[in-house]
Amino acid sequence: MKKVGCLFIIVLIFFSSLQITAAPLDGPAAMINLIRTEVITKGQLQQRVEETEEVRVQARLGIPPQTEKQVLDAMIAEILIEQAAERDGINVSESEISAALNNQRKSVELQLQQRGQMGASEQLSENRFRELMEQQTRMSWGEIRESIRKQLLQQKYIMQTQSDVIDTISPPAEKDIQERYNRIATRLVNPEIIRFSQIFISTMNKNEAAIDDLREKAEDIHKKIRQGADFSSLVSEYTDDAGSRYSGGDFGYLARDDARAEAYFGKDFFARLFSLETNQVSGVLRSNIGFHIVKITEHRDAKILSLSDPLSPTNSMTVREYISRLIINEEQQQALHNAYSRVVSTLRSEADIQVFE
């Protein structure tokens, strides 16, 4: 069975269900019984209508508003699938929930990197990911995990009962990949990118007198370089960057449009970095955090990516592979939608459902 892309989870979490519990003083909107009776109250329905509309507006995805009937039908479908999965012994483990959330975190990382809000090699911490998800969904972390569980349960039930629909998806033809590439090529762009090594002298939490002394230290190191000293040897002896001390001072890749890095280091330092030539060693450069002696090891101009190009220096997936996965994900979404409709139609015919005006 083919693996369903994480887009299914990303989209459905916006419209996921909160746990349905009976609320006092509420008239029923619907009663559903497949293996037991559950009630959706009018208060719960109204709350879901409001939540769905709020999320729709915030998501800015161009999704049309849902009617009260559409929201109620979705709530009924959730209960039907939950009961059917229980009836058929289908469940979701904690490890499956954690794996889905990890995929979601990687997707958020990529989005933030593409927007310049994270460095290309930076990773999103667990706490920051939770904060972003809670802000985005306006749900607690426990509610988010429960929502993911319900969506995974729906997905698992559909895939097990409708495998004939899901398994019809095949890899896209080359002409389809080329056609999609032609449509989106201008969005497949790598910015100007450099890679550099550095000797870094930190000035964090230092007073002016100490900073003057550190400047002299950096100038003395640069003088040794001009006199022929080995750059890598000086890195291991002098740099304050513990992470790159034993890798020749390698900082990694930095993109011209990395707004977060520019704000962190300072615009002047950022501009000086991108003015250097490959293999050129800078003088002593001042940033917001210290003094740097920089050696540019790679410099790539901005370019529109070809089908055979990797997505970025830190992502070996080619554009062709990316577009292929994109097309497959879209087809999976359509197949899942069709399968979902078939499942709900079958379960509605098997259950006792009463809808109240």
C-alpha cells in the first residue's frame, strides 16, 4: 500500500473534531447509532460552525465557508467512522501519533525556511513547534494529539476498507512532470547562496574595553594569516565557535534572503559576506555578536532550478522527485476524498441516524 503524504494530515487538522460530549440544557441536533447511541447537541454544532469559520478565515486558503448542514454531516461522519473502527478492531497507537506530528514538524520547518524565518540547516525545537501548532489551531497540545488520533483513525479505516481505490495511484509520467514544471518553474528558485568558514571571536556580554582588546586579538590573528599561517589551524586555536572548531570553522550555507540571519548578524556584516569572492579571506569583520575572519568556500548565484537540480544545497531531493511527489500527493488526496465519500455513504446506510431541526 502506498504511503499517503502528510498533506492529508496537515489539511485535516484545521477541521479536526474536538471530543463530543453531552452538554446540559442543549437540545439534540442529531443522534447516531452504529454500535451505540451518541448525541450531537445544537450547542456543539454551533461551536463547531464558529470554529470552522474562524480557522477557514485564518488559514487564507480560499476555502469557501461551510453551511451548518455540511458541518453537521462532517460531525456525523466522524462518529460513524470512530464507531466503525472500534467495531472492526482498528486503532491508532501513540507511536503513530508521534510519527505524524514529527512529519508535520518537518513540513513546518520547510515552510519557515522557505519564508526566510529559519536558516537552511536550522531545526524547529519541540517546544517551538508546540507553540506554533497551538497558536495556529487554537487548541491545547492534548487536543491536537487527540485530533491527530481521530484523523489517523479515519485514514487507517478508509485505507483498510477502500484499498482498491487507494492502490490505483501510480507514479506520474515524465510528460506530466514536465508540464507541471513548466507551470511552476518561476517559483522553483534558489536565492544567492554562500558557504564559508570562519574564525569567530565573541563580544557577547562584553564591555567596551574588553571589546577593544578582542578587536586587537582578531587583528593579530588576521596578521598571522597574511604571513602565511594555516587558516584551519588558527580556527582550532582561536575560534569561539565550538560547533565548528574541529571542522575548519565551517559555518555551512547561508542564503541571501535569510532575513533571520541578517537580523541576527547585522545588515552590514551580511552585505560584506556576500561581496566576497570564493576562496577569498576577509579582513576582520564586525557583526552584532563579535568579530569574524571569514573564508568563502562556495558561492552560488540565484537561479531557477532545472528538473535535475537538487532543491537546495542541504536537500538532495531533485526538482523532478519533488514534482513527482507533489502530483502523487494530489492524486492521493482525490482518491482519499472518493474513498471517504464511499465509506460514509455505506456507514450511513448501516446506522440509525436522526437529525433534528
